[in-house]
Amino acid sequence: MARSIAARRSIAFAIALVVFAVDRSVKWLLVGPYDLERSGPYTLLPIFDLRFTQNFGVSLGMFTATSAEMRMGLILVTGLIALGVAVWMLRERLMGDLLGLALVLGGAMGNIYDRFMWGFVIDYADLHIGEWRPFLIFNIADAAITFGVLILLARSLLSREKPGADENQQGDVPAATETIDA
């Protein structure tokens, strides 16, 4: 049974809220009861540690905020991006795309919250092979954003319009046909 567009969008916004809640809960646990900043790092697997890090930048540590004004600028810019994603979700119809957008929005909200409350984003997931770290230390919000973007890219690359496809074939308005009587 096909879900209505409104139901799909509601599910997507609920997914974004769940991502935000999980991100907040894990960060609270690691910063609060486990006090990772003082007691860490914790080795969970030979290739994975929990290690407290303060990220003053954005993706891959770029655009590091070195002042209160820069921090507010990052909050404003990332907030506008999150707002743009939310508006896109209100216009999107396809559940696959809504899922990717929901992951991006939920992750963005988690990192924006950190930046607003603490002045930095709390990162803790350290994936490594010996001393080699293929990724910077990250968090659940970062992972959600990454997977959301990958879903959107994959769907964009894999869903090509078929030759001769037009808006009428996408279910908007049936094409009007004219018959000529001879």
C-alpha cells in the first residue's frame, strides 16, 4: 500500500528527530557518566577507540572558528543549510531521497546543537588501523550526514530519466490527445 506524500514526509522528519536524539544521547553518555574527556580513550576494538575531541571546524576540520563571531557565523551558515534541507524535504516526494535528506538534517541538527551549546562539536569515534587514521575522529551526526549524502548521490546517479520521459509520464497531468476524424 502506497503511503501518501504527507505520510512519507512525516516519517522523514521523524527519522531526522531520531538521528538527533540518538546523537544527543550518545554524546551525553560519553561526556556525562563516562566522562570521556578525562578518562578516555577507551579501546572497544583493535581498530576502534572512543576518544574525546573538540572540533571547532566543519567537515574535515575546515573553516575552523577561532572567535565567537566565527562560531556564530558557522552556526548561521550550517543553520541555513539545515533549513534548506528541511524545505527540500517539504518539496520531495520520493522516500529514498527523503531518507537521505532526513539523515542529513538530523546530523546537522546534532552538530549545530553542539556548536551552539559548547562552541565546538563533540567528536569521539576514532576508526584506525594501527596509527593510520583514514578518517578524522567523528560522531553519529557526522556519520548520518555522510550516509545521507551518499544515499542522495547514489539515487541521483542511478535514477536516470528514460529516453522520451517527460513530466506527463511522472504522474502529474495526463497528456491531452487530439483525434482527427477523416
